[in-house]
Amino acid sequence: MIYMLKNKFILSILLLIMAAGCGSKQTNTQIRDVAFLKFSKSMFNDYTVIVNNKYKFILGACDEKDLPEECTNSTDDKLYEITSGNVVVKVLDSNNNLIMEKEMYIGSSNTKEINLPWEIF
């Protein structure tokens, strides 16, 4: 009789552990939905970038009065934060000529590098 009571007790404990384990749930919550753009360009050319026909910024060039050894590319290690998803990027040169228009998908926390022309003809 003690043997049967012991088996029922162990079985009850095992069922209780299984029921408690199945009730837990693990979720992954994404806090920020951002992606990044990185531009690779010549330091002597400047460009205007338009993202989703909404955000506009300038990738500057060195001034001609600067000495060549002082001139650095301001976009070397710079990331531009945008919302992830479908993105349309337009790049204009200093004369407002369209150099590139690209539609792409960028996932959350991903970085897309865009290579711009090194020479303008």
C-alpha cells in the first residue's frame, strides 16, 4: 500500500512539473525597427541623398582651399539611420543631376553600403 501511494505521489509530481513547464512562453520583442546606410564615395565629390522622398542630406566634399593632406572623407565611418523595410534612395550630384535611384529592402539592424561614382564626367 505504501508502494502504491509512493507511485501516485511521484506520478502527481511529474504531471505537475510537465504542466508548469508547458505553460511558460518565450517571446522575442524587437524594440527599435531601424536600419543603416553607409556610403562609399570620393572625397572630392559631393552628393545630395534623398531617402523615401522624405529625408534629404548632403554628403560633402573637401573644400578646394584645403590642403590635400588635410582633406578627409567625412563619410568614411558614418552610418545614416533609417527605418527598415522598403527604401528608395536617390542620389544627386552637385548640379542636381540624378546619379542613382535604387529601391531596396533593408532588414532591421542591417547595414546597406552604397558605392557612389568616384568620377563625374
